[in-house]
Amino acid sequence: MNTVKTVRELRAAVARARGEGKRIGFVPTMGNLHSGHAALVTKAAQRADFVVASIFVNPLQFGANEDLASYPRTLVADQARLLEAGCNLLFAPTVEEMYPEGTAAQTRVSVAQLSEGLCGASRPGHFEGVATVVNKLFNMVQPDLAVFGEKDYQQLAVIRAMVRDLNMPIQIFGEPTVRAEDGLALSSRNGYLSPEQRVIAPVVYRTLTQVAEGLRRGRRDYRALLDEGRAQLEAAGLRTDYLEVRHALSLRPAQLDDRDLVVLVAAFLGNTRLIDNLYVHLEQPSA
Ligand code: PAF
């Protein structure tokens, strides 16, 4: 597996693979890779002949008081993990390579509606930063397909909408969330948790599971169900940012006759913001 740092080298390597008739798969990441990322690369390798991954901690998607400076950068360990998972080429650009005119001058991509609410409400500008960098990476790599984790459910919805609305000839695949044995969704930010917090953190998944179970058992009093979930998170010492039931595709608030639902949560444990979600398909219309 080669690592390249410039767009020129990236384009030359991808052109060589394409010249050999290879189908190009792409997995964008911010590094500090875990088994969840490895699963994305494995999925890309099953569907493409040449897999490109990127590692870039994108300043455009971090708010002023967020963890851009402290976000873990672990390139050497990441390279080993990518190689093992079947990656052929790593693109690891500098900020200057990605934003040669500076971030303030950067043209932005904004995905309407889906970027609003949920994480978009508590992290203003976040999805514009994500859509912009993913758009740039897509233009640099020009993949046939790209794989994203379902853990970042709203992000995946935003990217699917961008690809659809801007007629990008790229197939987007979502890969199920990889969890620790106790249910905690794997995330680079789990590394911020103290040992004591790590013991508490699975309450996030337990809460999602309970809300999902309530829905499956026929409960439609969304507000009361979510209040119970929030109370459980807060009793464990978390601060709920949001806990919501939404329509799984449009992400609008769930209505009584929706059958495809997603329960989404963001909650702070100390300074660490944990997000997770569970998709719920109801056999019968809810109402
Ligand atoms: O999910 C991530 O790691 C990032 O948001 C992404 C898609 C690589 C864009 O920076």
C-alpha cells in the first residue's frame, strides 16, 4: 500500500489503476482507525478492484470550541490497519494541500434540509464542512463507489443527498455500525473517555435499544418514550444533546403511520460527545 500526500500523486496512482481496468472504491476517514473503519475498507475491497482511503482531519467541519487540535492523529498505526484491511492507496494530505487558498476562501457545498436539526443544530456549519470536503475528495479520487459508516447516520443521509442532487456518478454504500461487546459504538472519540466513563458509556446503546423495543412493541407515545430515554441517560450522568425518533429516509420527525424509523441520540459524557442510532422497521403501520 502506497501513501501519497499530494493531489498530483493521488491522481497519477488512480489513473494507473483505472488504466488497468480497475473499479475504484473509496473510504474517506479522519484517521485514528478502529475495526469500524476496517469494515468500511473490507466492504470497499469486496466491491471494487482498487481501494483508496483518505485520512484528513478536516478543519472545515469542526466548530470553534470543538476538538480539532486534540483529534487523535495516529498515521503509522492507521497505515498498518489499512494495509491489513485490503487498502491499496492512502491519501493523507496536509491542510494546505486540501485548502491551498485557505479555508475562508473555500467554495462550500451546502445540503439543504437534511443538514438541519440533530447534529446540524448543535454543530452549526458541520455538515457544510463535511459535504465540502467529501465533494473535494470525490473530485480528487473520482471513485466508482464510496463506503461510509451508518454510525454517522445524518452524515450518510447528507452525502447521499449531495451525490443525488449534484448528479455525481458514484455509488454510495452504508456499512453497519461496529460495536464493542457491551454495545458501545466504536468511535475515535471513545479514546477521550476515562476508564470510569467507558464503563458508563454503553448506556447510550441500552437507551436506544429500549426506545426501539418500545416502538416494536407498539408504543407510539414518542414524547413519553423519549422522555424515559433521556431520564435514563441523565441518571447515568450524561447530558442529552438530542434523543429523537425520525423517519429513516427523510429524517423529518416521525409520524404515527411511519414504518421506517430511526432513533438517534447525541449525549455528552463529560466533554465527550457520543452519537449513535438504531434503525427500526415496523411490520405494521404505527397508527
Ligand atoms: O466521518 C468522517 O470521518 C468524516 O466526517 C469524513 C466523512 C471523513 C469527512 O471528513
